[in-house]
Amino acid sequence: MTVTRTPQQSPPTRLSRIARPALLWTGLSRWLTERKHSTISFSLMRILLSAAMLAVLVPSIPDRHYLWGPGSWWVEPEASRRGWWEPLRLLFSKDSILLFDIVYGALLVLVLVFLVGWKTRWVTPVLLLLWVGLSTNSTLLTNGGDTLMRIVLLFAVFADLSSHFSVDAWLRRRRGGAAAPRPRWLRAVPVWASNWAHNTVLILCVYQILLVYLVSSVLKLAGEEWLQGTAIYYALSIDQFRVLPGLSDLAWQFTPGVMLATWTALWVQLLFPVLILWRPTRYVALVLITGMHLGIAVLLGLWPFSLTMIALDLLLVRDRSWTRAWGGARRVGRAMRRVVDDAWADDGGSGRGSGRSARGRTRVARGPRRPTHEPQPIPDGRAL
């Protein structure tokens, strides 16, 4: 009797999945429904979006009535021309200071609750409603970041934003990893549907940042200043954006740095959709683009826009990469502590007469040590 052996099939590679649409569709379906991706990045996005909203709300507290409240009727013709849905414009009253302050205070409280990540699934839609309502009362405090924030908050209603760095995650750990009991009308929703919604939000957010960078870079190509490398100089010279005049003057006086920063911003944004396809170039692009946004925030004062863009950029970092980076940082920290401890030990060993220990604390002279255990009596009463 002869036994025939069939050759073992090798697992499909990425190229084979692309070549076979059936495998590609199966892989996409599994990626969408098996588990939630980028949960750490979504949690960081929650924190950064909260910081961006606080950067708008807190400094504006003294002028809130003039910007959005009863004192902002001077901007009403332009605000009403935008065609916002009228019920949204009624959330922040322009007739009553008391009602406006109550809703404004509620918005501040919601942002803080959103920041710490408590009941995030329910807080997010209410926060979206109030944030859009505030935006409808004025059209002058816009820099691109508020529009992007409204779009992202709408997506975030269907995402898991509290898996990490949140009160919800802390409460879940106290319950032994069990999720909070869901309402009866939500219990019928299967787990794969929740995963699908979360991962679809991830795709939509990445599409949004790719659209922003691609359109922005194409428009930059139409300007001679970007091609000549002088656009950053003109941006730093605008009086309205000179929040730190001394630092702005110091930055634009270094001509090679201005030209390099201008070209880097242009080409990284233009090539960003291609750079993110390969992991090493993706992280290089993320470092460069994050540095660009930090420069915009510090030098031009556009903190809400920059924080929103950084939050979206970080969604391209996988949970495994965050875990690996955190493990590497801890190893580096332990190695540095060992180096410092060894240096202190060497210093203490070479100067024993100085009276200081390896960590620099003064040594205290001690007498002879007492015995650890007191002598025990012998059963017949005689001392040992």
C-alpha cells in the first residue's frame, strides 16, 4: 500500500492577497471585525482633543459674552448666513446671560469629563452637540482646527476612546477586566458590529488627514514662496500670528533653516499618502509632521489646529508599536538608573572617608549590632 503525500500549502503572503481578490476581501473583513485597532492612539486622541477644546474655552472665559453670547450680535449677520440648523443655534442663548453661562459651564464640565474618560460613550455625543452649537454662534474664531474637530467628534461617537488612560479603563480593571453592564437595547448589538464601527472610524479619520495633507500640499505647489523656500519666513512675519515675537525673529533669521523647514513641510505633506504605506517611512513621516505641527503651535499660536492634527496623525501608530516603544523606554530608563547607581557607587568607594554613601546620603555611625533573636529560656528555668 502506497501513501501519497500532498505538499503543504504555504500561508498566503501580502502579494498573494492582492493578486487574489477573495483573499483580500477575507483579510479586510477579519481586520474590520476581529478586534479593535489603535485603541491606545484613540485614547490619546481623546486627551489631545480635550486639550484643544480647553485651549479655546479657558482663555475665552473673560470675553465669552462678546465672542459667543449676548454681546456677539455684531457677528450675527455673518453667522446666520452660514445656514446652520436653527435648533443648534438656540443652545447658546444670545438673549440671556444666565442661560448662556449655564450652558457654557456645562460645556467646560463635559470637556473635563471627556478628558479623564468617564462614561465616554455617553459624554461624546452630548459634547459634540454643545461644541457644534457654540461654533454656530460665531464665525470669526475659525482656523481650520474647529472644522476638523467637529468632523472627528462626529466620527468618534462610534469609536472606543476610553480603552486606556481613562476612568472607564480604571473601573474596568477594578471589575477584573469585565466591561460595564450595557443597557438592554445595546445588548443585542454583537461584538463584531462594535469592532466594525470602531475600525471604520479609524479608516475615516485616516482618510480625513490624507485629504487635508494632499489638498494642502497641492495648493502649496501653486505658490512660488513654497517652491523658493521662503513661505515660512512670510508666515513668521504676519503680525496676527507673532505670539512670541522674539522667538519668531530668531527662527526666520536662520535662512538655511527656513528654507529646509519650508521644503520639508511641502514634500512631507505631498508624499504623506505614500510614506505611510511602509512602516519605517511611516514613522519618519510622523516624526516630521508632528514636529511641523508643534512648530505651528508654538510659533503661530494655532494650538487647537495643531493638537487636532497631531491627534489624527497618531492614529497611524499601532497598539503593538506603542507597547514596544513603552517597553523600550522602560529598558532605557532602567539602564540609565543602573549607570547612575554605578557612578554613585564608584564615587562612594573612592571616597570612603568622606562619610557619604553611594547615593550621597551622610552615613551615620552605628554601634555593635544587637542579636536578631533574644535568648529563649530553657524549660527547666535556667538561662542559656
